Amino acid sequence: MTAMEIDTEKNIQRKHSTYQSLDKTFDIKNEIYRGQQYSQIYFARLHTMRTLLYSLVTHWKPHVPVCTILGLEEGKECIIVGTLYKHMQLKPCVLDEYSKERSAVPPVKPQNFMHPDDHLVLEDESGRVKLGGTVLSPSTYVTGGVVALHGKETTAGDFLVLDVFEAGLAPQIVPQLKSSEDKYVVFISGVSVGSSTSNPLQFQLLVDHITGHLGDEQEQGIAAEIVHVVFAGNSVESPLGLLNGQNLASKDQSRVSEAVQVLDILLSQIAAGVSVDIMPGSNDPANFALPQQPLNRCLFPGSRTFNTFNSCTNPHCFELDGVRFLGTSGQNIDDLKKYSEARDELEFMERTLKWRHLAPTAPNTLGCYPFTDRDPFLIESCPHVYFVGNQDKYGTRILEGSEGQMVRLISIPKFCNTGLAVVLNLRNLECHTLSFGAQPSTLKTFNDA
Amino acid sequence: MATTPSNMKGFYRLKKNKSGITKPTSSKKSSLHLVPSLGSDITQLTALISHGSPDLKDYHDNHEELMRQFDMNMAYGPCLGMYRLARWERAQRLGLNPPIGFEGLLKAEKVRSECWWDGRI
């Protein structure tokens, strides 16, 4: 047996990248609620998208006239632009309990409210028209998207759709500096510290790997190439039974905050070495309506002392070395799953990018702040990386646009269920997963090779 | 405003008595306490009476009339729940070219800052 070599002191430097947060549009600090209704945000959305679509349809079908819905003439082919509304009979309606007709309604699956009889309606300020024909499939679309339709009005008063035009991917800014070295960004979501399904050892392993406390020099070298960490929602789960609106007993108060305290300890371990973003999710102690505001810094007394710690909004947009990231904690895609269908989460994500809107179902079925002057969920510049957290499984693909845009779509699985974190290479936008498990392994004897 | 006729009968539409069973009618007609008469201000819409006196000043102000047209114009979007200046700025930003003079009026506070329906709905 050879003598053990004493390792020489060697400092491995972590790589660095420039970070810029672009969350200003999701901030509601300066918004004042004056009793406005959601018609304002719908107007801002329709007008912005319509101006854009009017300029694009001239290239799509130059010889077909454009008109408003009220200006439709029977039999005349034209293009109309408006907001889609999907009439769904299974969609839960608050007025159902007051309905006098108590017909036997079959028990609704809470997962998805689709029905074969759903139909689409197009609406603008002048009026609305029911959409017919087979080109537009109601199962693909949801209320709130803005599209241009080519077709004609029928004798029945419906609009027979001949062709659909979506805005497509937004223009993308080419990143200025193409780095030649590998730099990695780690995405985790659904850590759910404090829940019964989360394994604290798994999370500790992840933290140790990122901070370089795990493994030999080679593995530490790999960890040193991690330049940024993003927690995409649902980092904490407080015992819900306690939060029922009643005053908390003093012994319960500590239980509620336990989970956040543990999260803070682990986050401060990460923040000590690498910049970390934490986004709120549906279970986190943040507001309900989108855009969710950053988790209060008072929750993280340990982590907030580090300037590498950023508490961010949901949705979150930032730039790292010129590469643009945009992502949410999953509420937008989860809502799309309830009201439409697609092959997988990546297809829903692709649709939101093509409709240029992060959350088209907001405010219809997804809680949203009633903005008056703008719709902050409109995607003006196409990101290079688009991520969604708290999904059931991992998925990734490159989406190409008609003007050479390239987007890496990432569906981040829940860490508490899968033990998977996603790692993205900034140099070539390739993705792989990091898997953490804590299973007992069989003992090996020294004689094994 | 309708002219008040001297003949009260002409004001209300008269109904024919139903043939057959007639109920005994009281000598007094069931009274409508808002009885219009010459010179009374009851014919004014109650909405225009605010702070105890008829809101005549706003109604006849030309600038306020222009702003009311701005509020009602559908092209600039819904008006309820927004300050007029915020709505004007939104219209400007979306490229709708709202009349430039309105910005001056609103900033000089010559007209109400809230829309016509504010507080009335």
C-alpha cells in the first residue's frame, strides 16, 4: 500500500459572470389600486398585440382586407384580429350555485375542464363573433390569446375560419459576448423544505455539491464552473393545517417559521459562494396573484447579508453574460394544462412563446394584478432560455423561430419528488440533469477493484 | 328638459279602466311625491345634484365637456378606474395620438382628474 499523498493547498476559483435583473416590469410597488377592473389589462394586451399583428399580416396575406368585428360583411373574406375567448361548459363558474336548474352534472375531473362542445369566440372593442370551421381547434387555444384570423362571415352569423396567424417568436437580441469556456447555471424547483415528501439529505447533498464540499478535486473543479443558481418556486412548504385564519398559539408559531429558517440556513451556504436567485411559487409565503412579488428579505436573515442573494419576482427575467433568461414557477403552464391539451409541458411553453404572452389565461382563470397601463406578461424580446418550474418531469428542447431565433426550453421537475436539478451550459445552451439520491448501498470490501 | 304643460292630465299617460270587476278605488290617487311643476328643479336628474346643490357648473364647462368626450371614446380603452391623465399617457404610449391639448388641461387642473363615471358607479 502506497503512502497517502498529502494534497498541496490549492484554491480553486469559481468562475464569474455578469448578472443583470430585468424584473422591473413585474414590480407592483408603485401600482395603486383605484377600483379598476380587468378590462384595462385586456385593452392594453389587445392593443399592443393588434398593432403588432396588423404590421405582420400585411406580409402574411397582403391582398386580404383587415377589418374590425363590427365591420364584418357576410361572405366577404377578410382578416380580423381580437382576443380569443373559449366557452367551456365544464369550467367552474361561481354562479353555478345560484343556478335554478339543478341538472345532474357529472362529477368534474379537477385536472382538466375540457369538453368536446367547447367553442371559441373572437372579441375586440366593437363586438364578438363565434368562430366556426375545423381549422381552429378549441383544444389548442385558451381564453386570452390574441390572434389574427382569415375567414368570412357565414349566414348563421358565425365566422368561418380559413387560416390562423399567430405572432410567432419575438425578435431576439444576439448575445454580444460568446464565451469560450463552460459556465453552468443550476435550476432547482419544488424543494419544499418542511413538507413530508422532501428529504433533507437530498437538498443538503445538492448544496454541498454546488459549494464544492463534495467529492474530489475533479468534482470540485466542475462545481467551480457553476456561476448562478435559480430556485424556481415552492422552496418551502409550511404545515397548512395551522394557517386557517385563527390566531396561532405560541407553540405553533415556531412550527410555521421552522421551514423558512431551515431554508435560510441552506441558502446562506449557497449564497456564500455563488449568486442565487429565489423565486416565489404557489406554496411559498408570497402573494397569490401574478406577478408574485419577491419573498420578503426578513424571511432570510442569514442569506440577505450576502450581496449574491437575490429575492426575485415570479415571473423572473434576467441576463447572464448577455444570455437572456425568462421563467416562471409553473403557475402559467399548470393553468394551461387545465384548459387546453398538448403533448407535453414543452409544447405549452412553445405556445406561450408563439403567442408572445407568458400567461394568456391571466386574469381569466389565473390570478393577476389589474394593471391599467400595460400588460407585463407580454414577451417583447425572445429569451435565449425559457424555464418553467414545479413540473412533473424533466424535459428540454431547442425551439427555432422563423427569423433565426433559438430558445432552450426547460421544464424543471419538482426536486422533492424526483431529486433532479437541471444544469445549463452558458456556452452552448446544452442541458443535463444532476440527480441526488440517498439510498443505502451494499458495502464493498477493500479487495474489490 | 321637457316643457312642463299647464295641463297635468296631459303629462301622465291615461289608462283605460278595465271592464268587468272593478276594485273600489280610494278617493286619493296613490301619490307620486316627485310631482313636476313649473319652476321646480325636480325635473333635473338626481345624479346631477351633488353636495346639496345642482351640479350645474361642471355640466356647462366646455373643457369638462371635451374631457367627457375623451372618457367616452372607445378607441382609448375603458375609462373607469383610471386617472384621466394616466389614460391619456397610456393612449400616447400605445400610439393612439390623443389630442395634445388634453394633457395641458389635465396638468393645469382645469378639469376633474378622475373620469366622468368615477364615484357614480
